[in-house]
Amino acid sequence: MKLKTQKKLLRRSFEFLVILLICFPLGIQISKLFWKLKNPLFEYLQLASLSFAVFFFSIFYVLRYSAVLKRYRLSEKKQKLIINKLKEEKETIEKGYINSIQMNKEMTSIVKRLIDTQRVLKQKNEWLRSFFELTTEILSLSDAYEVIKLLGSFESKNLGFLRISVYFNNQDNVFKHLCYFGNKDPDEELLLKKAREDVNIAYKMEQKDNLLKIAVPMISEDKCEGVCFFTIRCDFLEKEDISYYISICNFITIAIKNSIYYSNLKKQKLEIEDLYEKSTYVNEKLKETIEELNKSKVELEKKNAEIERFFYEIILCLSKTIEYKDVYTKGHCERVQSIALKIADELGLSEDEKDVLKVACLLHDIGKIGIKEEILNKKEPLLPQEYEEIKKHPLIGYNILKDLDFMERIQKVILQHHERVDGKGYPYGLKDDEIDLLARIISVADAYDAMTSDRPYRRAFAKDEALKELQRCAGSQFDKNIVEKLLSLAQKGMVMFL
């Protein structure tokens, strides 16, 4: 700044000197005219001052021109820099525009894929809804013909049964065609033979026509007593979906098997009643009749035991369906059942209570079928909205079973198994004795197994850490008495899982 001021002062001084040199001869000329001076010295001074004025004036304007030229060149250089910068910005903008067009195309493609995915998920949701409608209705039937008729009514819905046929072994060890729906399939005999010989499920896919053909054997005491064949038209047929269809067909086969046994029992009952009526008229055959009745009674008890076992298998089958969506819950329901029954023994519950608890443990997480797989198997911590979706599974499980009157207590336990004794649980915020005792037992057993099992977002806790965490939350989240019973079992070493 100081140097600039000095240059400016020097320039002003130089300008003043030039003006002075120009004005000096002019002043001499005026003086000569005014005072009429004729001294030759004044002429020399006038000529010398004009020469100096011309010389300095030339130097001054050369310097001024050089400065102006320098500023012009600097200005020109700046303009070139600005033009180059504008060109670069133009190129950047053009590249950004091209990238934005490409990004828009990619976004359009992503949106299309999302729409297609949403459509498929909607179809699968409709499929699951139809599946549960079907299973609920099948559970209420006790005749194989009625089951087949019901399945036929689902032909126009999402499940699309085209062919169902039932083959059952009679007393002569000959498989006979018991009942059927739809036209015979060309692959039916081959799959039936394979399922019967291997005593295992046989299936075949036809991607071209979206057909899935499944043969499921009816097994009793490691023997094949019959085979059910199914041909299903699928809206979507992928490898990960096949297990769902196999699960449906397996469930239907169990229902048909139960209905056949029920029909046989009914037939046997009619035969027993007929024998009893005849016994009143034939006294001499009374002893023989009593023996036959005793045999029938034993057989009836055996059949009743088989029915109970088949009912339990159905419940177990339902509990397994969640494992097809959440791979980390495999075996979870059985472990919770084992823990809960040990606690029930410590509490001295009745056998009826323990029977209810046994089934409720297997079905307590059935509502997770209604939760998205990406939420169940997410490896990162859940977002608040995703956790809210998870919290819906007790209510979903209740709604799945609510139409089954004989499972009223089980429905209540499933609905309440995530309530807390301090009233901060869900879905209704019940507390203390407002929560069913069996639900409080499952809550403790469920939490212990969840902590000691691997999850997508964390590794399993050590068993000692899990017990300490239960003890810490006793009286707030969990029933204190039930936690004490679990700790007592651990101290006594009475259960292997601890």
C-alpha cells in the first residue's frame, strides 16, 4: 500500500514538472510582450524549457502508455482465465446434466423393480392369507371327502389346486383310490410310486406352465399307509417358495389322514354299537361279545392316542412354518417349551395347565408369519418403525387362531406373552396378575432362549450372563417368582439346557 502511494506521488510530481516546463516558456513570452524585453537569454531559456518540456512530456506519456498497456494485458489475461473457467464450468454442468439423465434412467429402473417386487409380495401375502383360511377350515372337517371338496373350491383362488387324489392301504395291503378332484396327471403314477417306495415326499416342477406336482406319503410307525397327490398352479414358482407348497401339502395330507382315521373310528363305533345290540339277544355269546368289546376298547384308546399325537404333529407343523421365514428361530419354540415345562413343574401346575402350555409354547411366535422377512432377518439394529412391525406379531398370532374355540386359552397366552409385569409391555400394557400365568412363564423362557441364541444382529449371550439379566429384570419385566424358579433349576443342575 505504501509503495503504491509513493508511485502515485512520483507520478503527480512528474506531471507537475512537465506542466511547469510548458508554462515557463509561455510565461517568458508573456513577459517579453508585456515588458518588451529583448534579451537573447530569455529566448535561449524559452527554447531550452520547451525542449525539456517536449522531452519529459514524451517520457511521461511513454510511461503512461506502458502502464495502460500493462493493465490491458493483465485485463486480457484475466478475461482469458475467466473464459477458461467458464468453459470448465460449462463442461462440468454438461457432465452433471448427462449424469443426471443417466441417474434418472437408473432411478426409473429401480422404481420399476420396486413395483414388480411389491406386486410379487402382494401376491405372496394373498397366498399366505388363502393358506391360513384353508388350514382353519380343514381343521374343522372330519371327513376326507369333505376335505377334497374344500380343496377343490380353492381352484380359482391363489392356491390353484388342479388335481388332488388320495390312495389308501386297505387290509389286503393294496393301495386303492379313495377319493379325488380334477383330471388325472400324467406324472401321478410315477410320483406316487416314488413316494411310496422311498417313504418320503416326491415332487416335480414344470416352470413352463408354472405347475408343481407333489406326492406326500401317509406314514404310521415307519410304514406307508397311503399317498396324497397334488397338482398346483403357482402364480410364482421359485425354489425358495417350494418349501411353502410342500408344507401346505404335508399339512393337508395330515388332515386327510386324520379324517380317514376318524372315519374308521366312527365305523368301528357303529360296529361296536351293533354288537352291543346283538348281545342283548344272544346271551350264550355274551362272553365272546364282552371280549370283542374289550378289544375294541383297547383299539379305540389306541386310535384316540394316535389322534392326540396327530393333533400335536399339526401344531408342531404350524410352529415350523415360521422357520421358513426366520432361519435364526430354528428349534426356538421347542427349546422354549422345554424350559417352560420345567418351570411349570417347579410351580406345581396341573397336567391340564401343562398341556395348554405345551401347545402355546409351540405357537407363541406363529404371528411372525405376518412380518416381513427383511425385518426378521435384518443384521443391523431395527429402526423404530421396524420394531413397531415386530410388536404386532402377538396380535397377528391371536387373529390366526381366534376362530378356533377349543384354543381360547392358548389364544390368550399367545396374545399376552410379550406383556410386562410393570405394565410397559405390548400389545395392551397389562401388568401383574392381569397377565395370564402361562404367558408370564413363556415370557421368561422366551427371553432366556433368545439371549442364549445367535441373532442376525448379535452373538448369543453366555448362559450365566443371561441368568443375571433375567435376575436384574425380575419384578419389572418378568414375574419375580418365575425367575426365581428358573434360577433354582439352574442351581440344582436339574436341566441340561442350563
